[in-house]
Amino acid sequence: MTYKQQDLASAISSKLDIILKDTRIRDEIVDYLANGDFLNSNATEIETIEALGGYDEFSITIYEAFGIYWITATEFDEIGYFDSLEVAIDHAKDEYEPYITALKEMEEEEEEEYDEEEEEEEEEQDEDEDEDEDEEQDNENDMKDK
């Protein structure tokens, strides 16, 4: 950046609130940021929420660049823009609630099935131990009888 461009940048920065009151300029800036790759190329992944779609799990991702937040999710249009992370997260949770709930329910069912399987295995193990003890007792009694 040349000195002249640096001076212009400094002047714009100090008067940005006044400049943005001109809707034509503001619209051009918004178009540039939204339609170009400027935000995406400067984005950082901030938060990921897992969800369940019709066929598979997917991620709902919240990105941030320059204090501006937006939401992406596979197979869905981008949602945004927000000026705080909290608002973006709340919006994502509201927007994708059925998918988030579906994943939680699936995980709970899997957990219950796993617990039931473990319980059955423990019962089988206890039965096997009881049978072994009975067999040992029978062998001892046989030895005594002889």
C-alpha cells in the first residue's frame, strides 16, 4: 500500500460511520463482502454443532471474520450474518433444532442399547459363575461320597 493509500485508509477509518450512512456506498461494500470471497478467505471456524439428517450425521458450523458470524451446514444454504457469536449459536440451534434433537435421540437410544447389552452380558457371566460354583460343589460332594 502506498503512502497515499495509507492516508486514504486512515481518513476512511476515522469517518467510516459517516461514509456508511450513504446507502449506495454501504450497499456496494455489503455486495463486495457478501458476494466476493473476502469473508470466507478470512474466516475462522468458531463452533460446530452435530446433527442428524435423513441419511447421516452432519455438522452445523459457525464461522467468524472481523466480528461477523455466519452459519453453514451441508445441504443447506448459508445463514447469516450476525454481530455476535451468542446470537449466531442461538439462531443455529433454533434453525436446525429437529436435526440436533434427532441426533441426541439416536445417541440416547444407542446408549440404552449398549447398557442393555452390558447388563445381559453381566447376567450371563453371573449365570456361568453360578453354574461353575454348582459344578464345583457337585464335584466336591462326589469326592466326599467316594
